[in-house]
Amino acid sequence: MDKQERVNTIVSILKNKSGASIKELSHQLDVTEMTVRRDIKYLKENKIVQVVSGAVIYNGSDLNENKQDEYDLTTQKNNRASEKYNIGKLAASLIEPNDIIFIDIGTTTAQIIEHIPSNHSVEIVCCTMNALIEIHKKGFKDFILIGGHYRPELQMFESREGLDLISRTRTTKAFISAAGVNAKLGITCTNSCEVDTKNAAIHCALEKILVIDSSKFDMVKSTYFASLNDFDAIVTDRGLSEEWIEKIKQLNISLYLA
């Protein structure tokens, strides 16, 4: 587990309890107390946590909320890599022979393609360079690339003609990514240029599947694009809180934990 994964895990642990000691965190992360102290120092400097009477307490914001950096695919690739790998593998298991699937922007969604069995007869619709690379690696020949203006920071193509093509293409499953999920404010992303593509894909799919790691829950980004009720299923990792698991069940959304 690298530093970023440890920091994300510490924040996730502290979000779900009133406080934790260095010793407790060391035990849960299976690292030395010295390592935890360094991570806590980093989080304190970024005003994510505070230490009161020996207990580490979450301040109610995280690194992504504080920095509000633009989403960059290259930067995100190694963030929570193991969770994304497992989520992609589980999401791919939902794909059936003869499915027509849409793969959204993102590093987690691109992992889905890697795990589709090579002998599956599937048609893939995608709008990103990283998805196209994975399709090429797997040798899939039946795919539609949505073209247009290329945004290198997202590895995404976008155009009005591309949106028209998505709108004319019916899919059996759309795998959609997000940067934040909030019970009150819905599902959000960082870049407004993603919204039209996401909405077109959602509206033209028989089954809509949100693919997102658990660190994105309770986060809010600037651009709204959907509500939880717009989705039939959610694929995430086992770091999801019990509170969120219960909320999703109440909405009758299928939940898959990797």
C-alpha cells in the first residue's frame, strides 16, 4: 500500500468513527506507528485531520475537496489502483455475450475492458483514448469510437456529431464514472465537458451502471449530471460505509462490492 492509498484509507476510517489512535490506525493499516505518524502529519498540514488528546479526528473535508484540481487521467491512474482493478474486474463479470456496452471516461471504467473475456461477442462504444488502447490490447474488433475534439488531460473525444452518434446508438449496458456522489446533491463530475456525453449514454442504455470507488462517496464536485435514481446498479469497493450500503438498498439499486 503506497502513501496515497494509506492516506485515503485513513480518511475513510476516520469518516466512519469519532476518532482513532495512532496505534489503532497502525493495526488496521498493518504498518508501523512511525509510518502512520508521517501520514497524519501530512493530513494535518492539509487541514484534513486534527489530533486531540491523542485521538486523530476527521475535519470534514478531504484532499480532493480542498484542492479542487482539474481531473487529469494520468494523475488519477495510480490513485487507488488496486480498488479500481477489482472494481473493473467485477463490473466486467456483469457483461454477457452479445451485449452492446458503453464505456465512459475514466481509469476505473477502462479497467472493465481489460477483464472482458476475449471470447465474448460484445460491441463496445467508447469516447476515450485509454479505452481504445485497452480495446486494441484485447483484440476486440467490434467497437465504435466516438470522435471529435481531443482533450489530452482527459484522453477524451467530444463533438456534437459524437453526441448525435451516441444518441442514435442503443446499448444494453452503460458503465458510467463519476467524481462525487452525495445523498442530497446527486452525482457530479469535475469537467462540464463530460456532462453531455454521460447524459446521452445514460438515456440510450437499457441498464445504467455507476462504476466508482468508495472514496468518491460523500464528495461533491462542481458539475451535476445525474441522480442516484438514474442508475440500476452501482459497482464499488468494500470500503463503502454501512450508511451508504443502506441508502442504496432503500433506493432498490443493485449493489456490487469488489
